[in-house]
Amino acid sequence: MNMKSSDSSGGRDTGIGGVCMMNTTWRDGQHPSLIKFISTFLRANSFRLNFVPIGPDFIFNCGGLSVAFVFVTSWDCHNVPTLFRRVRELKEQFARFYVVVTLPTREQNDSFVRTYFKLGMEFGKPSFVPVQDLEMGFEKIVKIALSLGVCKQQDAVSKLKAERRQFIQVMDIFIRVVTSIPSIDNHDANMLSQAIGSIEAIAKASKQFILENTDLSEEKADTLRRFFRDPKFYLCPKVD
């Protein structure tokens, strides 16, 4: 079978949805029409497709999250022990791992259920996803990968928002503390934060360092130095 990766199309595919890596051995065992369907479906969902010798049948990377899949396209009751042994091995290697099994008939579904419990598979570890046909199976794979990727991105956005809120709160406290120093206003506080950093760093900075790295006047730089280093200054009562 002479199939080419969809990312060899002259850069037309930007891979916005993510990257899909397909096991070369799995690919070579499938009908060309299925590989064509998969390539087209991935391209339509902005995925870049690579063919590589990996352990699972597929590894998707969406939003910085990797998800592995085994895609059983033909249920063979005589080869089940080998399949489940492989699944157990891969389960230990991937935190997010799913097995999609094509079971178009009632007999195959019953066979799968009997074998699943007979061989002592732990329910949900990994998750098995039964489907009726190949196209549905691969669509399920892409939906699972995309949904996990979206959750990961939303979690990252939430963390960024939380960090931003925390930064704003810390900055607000910083400005209130620094502007409590006589003659230091909001502009001066922001300048000190950007050029020098924390209150501790400002307290340790020399008058000359403050003058060289900020636009504060010599009088204000002297006030800062005296405020942090002269007990007679910072312990005396302040009257507005």
C-alpha cells in the first residue's frame, strides 16, 4: 500500500486541530478506502496526519494533550487474548488511552462482552468504545481527542485568568504600600515595580541605582532610601 501523509500536500494543511500519528503497521493492514476516509476526515477537521511506528494504533495531540487509541476494525474472537494483552501493556504507558472496537453484529457484541469479563479486564481501565462501523469508530476517536483537548485548553485558560487575578491583587497591594511613602505617587510605584521589582528589592536598592533605572527625582530617591534605612525617618509619625 503506497499511502502518503496528508502533511505532504505542500503546506496546505496547517494542523490547527492538532496532530494525528497513525501506526504504520496498523495502516498497512487496512483497506485503502478506510485510510482515504481517515485522511479526508482528519483534513476536514484541521488535523495533520503522520505515519510513524508507534505502539498504539493512533496518538492524537490536541492542545498539548496526548491521547492514545487502539482501533479494532475487525473482531476476531480467536485473537482476543493477544489483543487484551496488548491493551494491558499500552494502558501502563499512556495516561489517556481508549480502545475503539467495531462490532457490527449482535453475535460479535456478545462475544466481546463474554471475553471482556472472562479475561478479567478492569472496567474503565482503559475505556472500551463499541461502535457499529468503521467510519463511526474513527469519528468517535476524533471526538474523544478533541473534547479532551478542549478541556485541557479551557483548564489552561482558567489557570491563566487565576494567575492574572492574583497578579492584579498583588500589584494593587504593592502600589498601596509604596504610595504610602511620602511623595511617592502611582506613577512612581509602577516605575519602581518595572525597573527594580519587589518591595524588598527597592528597600535594598541604593539611591544611585534608583536614579539610574527610574525617572524618579533625586529628592524622591533620597526619600525612598531614608524610608527603608533610617529609623528616625520611618518610625516618626506621619501627618497628612
